[in-house]
Amino acid sequence: MTEKPIPKQPDTVACQVCLEEIPSSVAISQEADVYTQHFCGIECYALWKEKHKKEQLPEE
Ligand SMILES: [Zn+2]
């Protein structure tokens, strides 16, 4: 009952945008607030950044 498949990459994180699991060594990391966000690639990072910017920036 304790047998589990050994993951190829034990140290994985989930992409904040598409939720794909990726090795933390290749993830793009961005510290936001108290959490560190992870992204599978620059495209997801750009998407999140755009959305986050709109949500967080106060209007001037
Ligand atoms: Zn992604």
C-alpha cells in the first residue's frame, strides 16, 4: 500500500497560471506579497504579470 511511483523530479512546483507541474530548477519565480509564484515559462509569467498588475496597481 505504500508503493508510489518515484517522481523524476522530486522538487516540482505548480505553474501559477496553467497549473502545470514543473521542476523548480527551470521555473520562473516571482516574489509577490508573502508568496513566491512559479511559472512554467515566460508566456505564463507575462499573463500573470498583466493580470496581477491590473489587480494590484492603484489608480493614479
Ligand atoms: Zn504555465
